[in-house]
Amino acid sequence: MRKVVFGTGLLIALAAIFAFAQPATQVKTASEAKINWLTWEEAMEAMEKNPKKMFVDVYTDWCGWCKRMDASTFTDGDVIEFMNANFYAVKFNAESTPDQQYKGNTLSYREGTGRRGVHELAVVLLNRRLGYPSFVYLDEQQNSLKISPGYKTPDVLLAELKAMAAVN
């Protein structure tokens, strides 16, 4: 009876490969890296301490394209990295009910407007053009730079983020 024996050369070669192999570049997955989403109130407090451009995601709970953005575009590693480095990112539900402060005004939820009512902050930020998802870019003084409606793929959103970050 013959025994099958692996050559010691093969075992040494495999050991060397594992011993000297360089670790692969670590890829950020959606579970590891996330956009640092703030509430409107948190962003306003942060702006007082350290003014920075804002990215406001105006959404609703029933919006399918909003959910798709959350599941795909907002989990893209490049989008996450650029967003966190250059903007205060805010998620704002256009149908939320708590009062919000904006530029010295108290804005409230209004029933009977839109499908289920709408918050005045969403109306102001979107310049009365309600559609979801919509994204609003604000400068360091909270002035509107751009309103960008509609679903965006990661590459389209990243290009837009880069262009808005460069605006003075």
C-alpha cells in the first residue's frame, strides 16, 4: 500500500505565501462606515460652533425612492467619505411634526397640505416645490445654494457633492 505524501516543498511554499502575504486594502462596507446624519437641531448647534456647508435630505416615510437612496446611494463608501468630510448631513422628514428654528423663525407642521400634511421647513427649503427625495445644499450662513430633486446614483450624487463643496 502506498501512502500519498505532500511534498515538503509544497507545504513550505504555502506557508511562505501566507506568512509574507500583504494584507489586502481594507474596503469600507456599509456596516462599518456610515454618513454622520444629524437632526436639524444638531446641525444648527454644530453650525454655531463650526460653520460648514449643509446637505439636507428632505424625505418622507412613504417615499420608495427615498428608501432606495438610503439602501444604495447613501451606503456607497465614496459618497460616505466625501459627505462626512465636507458637509453637515441632515435627514429631514417633510412630514415631521416638531417645530423647527430657521433663520430666526419658528416653522411648524401644517395639516391639510400635501398628501398627509407638510412641515413649513420643507416648504421653505424646497422653495414650495415639494417632491421626494429632494436635496438642499446650504452655505455656511444657511443660505440655499441649490435644490436637487430626485433619486441619484452614487456616481451622480458624488459629482454633485464635489461641485457644491467647491462653491464659494
